[in-house]
Amino acid sequence: MLRRSVGAIELRDVRRLFRATTGTLRRHTKEIVALDGLSLDVGEGELFGILGPNGAGKTTTIKVLTTLLIPTSGTATVMGLDVVRDAKEVRRKIGFVFGGERGLYYRLSGRDNLRYFAELYAVPPREIRSRVEELLDLVDLRPRGDERVEGYSRGMKQRLHLARTLLHRPRVLFLDEPTIGLDPIGARELRRIVRQLHEGGATIVLTTHYLFEADELCDRIAVIDKGRAVALGTPADLKSNVSDLSVVELEVFGIDAGTVERLRALDFVDSIVVEQRELRQVLRVQTRIAERAVAPLIAAVAAGQVGRVAVREATLEDAYVRLVGRVE
């Protein structure tokens, strides 16, 4: 459901540098480039995903847009407001949720947490009660609203985080890996709420490591690596980049790095991802020759070391691997 109209967010050539000191006796200062001329646009009402490997700059981007970090150079605006010059006004129009359990008072009930934060967010006193009950309903916590937060599951705490973020009716919502560490049921429930907010017209920026989550939720996705955007488009657009590929998945036992490198050198292999699963590995091989690749791949591994073999169409995860060369 793509609803791009006016720009809700604009980044123009944003760079963010950090300086790190290394060494014990001889101290050396090293400059780290977190964002390297990043430019992005997010339309009002859009659910926009940001993907990338660890260290790519996803969280730095969110921190710049939420006024927690000042860009070294370039400009960033939210709802037409500059995140540096108009930082105070930007904060009134945004909400953000970072993955994890910090930011709640565990000895208070869920309802009392929301009442407390409503006062901090300057929600008009006559509206606090109805707003708190409305949000408890939204995140399905009204039946547990009078229980102490210390007794909540991790998924319940994260849903309460989201409710807290929505108290002041933000125009733009930033979700930085909101489902990290949640069990499948808790993550599914949080995705349901995010989808509901999007359908209600919210502008949402989502970072995630879960490729299926981005595929399921996002109108458009930016893939960033080393602080730069390497791809931008709808999930279908990104998957079209691997329409020429199929994926052969081989369950193998006890292969070494040398064998993987020999497979990678085969002329029909586009890329290989190795996933360790207890006593076995799963090789995901991208190739243009589909079923015809199975026999030579098995022969290259070694007889007796191959278990299950499957051939499937490429997914968003496979498009991601082609773009950044790895998956985490």
C-alpha cells in the first residue's frame, strides 16, 4: 500500500564521522566513517525499510533523524524541519523505539508508566486517561495494564514501549530493530501493530535484520552498506535484481573452508552463503542454471557428505546477499 506524496524525510549527502582511539602505550586516533554521503527520501504515509549488515550505518541514520546525533556534514529534515537547527520542534513530531527493554519503570504498572510519560510528553491532562486506555487497547495490554511491568514478557514490554512512543501522536515513527530478541509470537504481534499504524496513515521508518519482515511490511526499502545506499526500491524491485537466479540449498556435514572456496570458484556459482546448524551446515548457492547445478555441486562437495537438496526461487534475502555480499 504505497502512499508517497510530500516528503516526510529528506537526507542529502549526510556524512557522520567518529573518532576512535586505539593502542595502550602509543595512542592512535582513527577516523571511522559511519555515513558516507547518504541521500534518501521518505514520503508521508510511507512505511520505509532500511536494511544493511552490522556497521552499515542503519542505527546512525536513525539517530541523526531523531536528533540524537549531529551529522558531520550534509542536511537532514523531518516534516520540513532541519534536525540540527530545529531539533526541539522535530522531537515534538517524532517517536522512536529502539530494540531492547530499557526505558520503562519496572515497579510501576503498564498503565502508570503511560500516565507518567504522558505528563512528560505534555499530553493535555484532560486527554491523558482516554489516550492511555486507547493505546493499551492498541497494543493489547488493557487486561494486564494494572500489573507491574517487571512481570511482563519481553514482547509485552516492547509493545508498551511502542504505546509510550505514540502518546503524543507523533507524525513520524522510527523503529530501530523493534522485534530483535522477541519470540515468534511476540514478533508477529508487534508486526501486526506496525501494520495497523501504517494503514492508519502513519509515516514509519523501520530498520531490521529480518529480511522476511521487511518484505512483508515495507512499501520501499533502502539497502545501505558502508554508510552509502547501494539499492532502493520496492521489495519486488529488489527481488527483480535476482530474477535471473535460482537458489540451490544443500544440507552438508563436515565440510571445510577449502571446500567452500572450491565451490565458490565454480563458473556457474554466483555466490554462496554458509549457515551453521549444530552438527551440519546449509549451503545456499545462487546460480543461473537451477536444477542443472545440483549434480556438479554434489560432486564438488564429496560423496556421503550431502543430505537434503532443494532448488527454489530467489527471495529478498538472496537479493540482499547479491547487493552486500553477505548475510548476518
